[in-house]
Amino acid sequence: MKLRAAVGALLLAFGASGVAAQQPFTLTVGGYGSATFFDGDTGISDMPGWGAGGYLGLYLLPNLAIEGDWSNVWTSLAEGDEDVTYRPARVRLVWAIPASDNFYPLIGAGYTLGEYREALDVKEDVIEGMVGFKAYLSDRWAFRTDVAADWTNNGTREFGIDNHLEWTIRAGLSVDIGRGRFIDDDGDGVENRIDECPGTPLGVSVNAVGCRVDSDGDGVFDEDDACANTPRGVRVDASGCRVDSDGDGVFDEDDNCANTPSGVAVDSNGCPVDSDNDGVADYQDDCLNTPAGERVDASGCRIRTDSDNDGIFDDQDRCPNTGAGVQVDGVGCPILFENEATELILEGVTFRTSSSELTANSETILDRVAESLVGNPDIRVRVEGHTDSTGPEDFNMTLSQARAESVVAYLQSRGVPARQLEAVGVGPADPIAPNNTPEGRARNRRVELQRIGN
């Protein structure tokens, strides 16, 4: 498994992820026909020189090979039409880029010993660069074609020039010998030739021969086994885990209450927990912290009355007449400031135009505020009056102060002590919306409560 992981890492490093890759120590043998175009300054014909050759390659790393190449190219001098034979002997590195399982663009570079014979007697050192592609016709046979550029400035004195460049187009067939390409059709990391379980689902763990693994021998493959280290011989379910019929976390053999409803908290014996020992299991107990010895009903709650049905017993309810549906705090009073908030806009609290006189609709809202403050005498609030920017600022400041005081006076009339209240006129100084639209100005004309301490 470690060897396969190492090979996989090399395949990733050389761009072979997800497609077939040539394996190290694979031999590749090929033959080709060629057409070479010589630099006209050498005095060689500008007609293509036709040739043939072959090469032998050895893959050193996945998709990286070293190749030796020999060929003959037949051409002639431009003047006199004397025959010339060009015999390049090449050694190069070639990287086969795996674009798909059967198509590999090629990039190569190396050294060529170029030799001209017959009408010429020249040897020169040449640098070769090449690009091309290799298209597999079967697992081992491939069509290959490339274009090579040979450049030299060594030995060119024989031609009377500083340097020259030749181009060669090659095309032919090749065959892989030995390990060949790493072909893994089901993508499990085991090549086809040793894979005893072809078609394994993608992503599952397999052993050295490509078959799915069941490490703990419980009959459930590892990728489906949620309990991979189950003791041998223990009965398991479809996920490879010991059987817990009622899903309470206690295996059946240890469960004294085998039919506990799903999701119910249980003790070490698999029986429902009764935290306050009132005889009602927690999952049925609506009052989990009932004091010891209290008489409870079927839902685990003390048998007491809650006249306004707000969840607070009458003997603890400071606001015993809370309306239906109103959210209340721990003492049964309407909640003003939710989630640790310190400010509250009194939506619906409005006044007569350019006046501090409250409208009738405002009283319902302020009655609820008063009820909450009376029930929570430790809460102090600042009543802030706000206006829009219409009209003189002095007028708006005076009006906002008068409106804040009007709200304070109403709350006091409903029993809120003066020590809990403070009135401040802000005027247009703290808008919450643009003042250039009717809607924005309407939002800015508001009354806010600011909690200022206990």
C-alpha cells in the first residue's frame, strides 16, 4: 500500500493524475519516417531531405523518458547535385504530458551528434528541441509524430557560416516493452493487470489486488463501516456497528429497557433518565427541576395554577393578567428588551400633528410597557423623543422633549414610579432613515426606550 501511495504521489507530481501514466523502467521502441529542412546557408538543397530512423527510450520517472535516436537523411548539395547523407545520433529527455488515457503531448530537449557524409565530411555538436504528440492505438502500440529543431554553432566553419538551424518532421509507430502504462480503469490505485476486482466503486479502500477491504472481518466493507474495530464474532448491523435496536446508545445485551423511544436520554442500563426523581422520565417531564417531595402531574410539573397561561405560576407572577400570546420574562411580565438589547423603538406610539398629545392607539402599547416596568422595579429607562428634520430645529427640540415627557406622564399614570423614568428630547439629531422621503421622515418621528441601569 505504501508503494502504491508513493507511485500515486509521483503521478500527481508529473501531471498524471486521473489518466494512464507510463511507469518507470518501461522501454519504448519506435521507428519513423522523416522530412528535414536544411538551412540554405549550408549549401545543402532547400528541398526536404527524406529519411528514416528509430529510437529506444527508457522511462526514468512516470512519463519522463531518456531516448536514444538514430536516423539517415538523404539529400544533396544545392549546386552540383552531389549526394549528401546526414546521420544524426541523438540523446534527449522527453516528457509525455498525459492529456487523456490515450493522448500525450510531448516536449523534449537533448544533444545531437550531427554527421554529414559523401559530398561532405562534417561532424558537429547540435542542440535539439522537439514538440509533438503520442496517440495510443492499443495498450502498448502508439502513433507518434513530432517536430524537432536542431541548432549549432559548432563545426559550422566547414560551411563558412556562424551557425545554422535545421527542422525535422517525424512520424511513425512505437511499442512499449515491459511494465508499460499504468492503466487503472476503476481508479482504485491498482493497475488493471493485477486488479482481481475490476469495476470497484470510485473512492473505496482496496487491498493490494484491488478488492474492497473489510479490516475487522464483520462482513461490512470499510467504506460502509461506521465501527471499523468491532470485536470479531459480534453481530452488527448494515453499518458495521453492534446492534442497538432502540437507538439509545446501549447495546441490546446491556439494555434493561429495550424499547426506549428514539432520542430519549438513558442511563447506563438503557432506561430513561429521571433527573429530579419525581417519577416522570425527563423526556416526558415539562418541569425538569421540580423540588424534591413536590406533588406533580403527568407532565412532571407541580400542581399549581397559572391564570393567564403565560407559563408563570400565579404565586410568582408579577403581571397576572398578561394578554394571550405575549412573551413574558421570568416573573411573568411582558419582555421589553430582548437578547440583552438596551434600546427599543416603541412602534405605534404616535402623537397628534405638531403636538405632544398621545393618540388613542398609543395607549395599548404603553399599557404593556407600564405593566412590564411595574413588574420589574429594578429596571430604569430613558424615554427619548425624536423628530424628523422638517421645520425649525428649536421647535423640533422643544416638541421632542414635550413628547418624551408626555410618555413618561402616561407611564406614571399607570403606576410606574418616577425613579424608573427619565425624559429626553433628541429632536432630529439621531435619524434612523433618510429625511428626504416621506417614509424616512415617518420612521424618524419615533419614541425610543433606552435601558439605563437597574
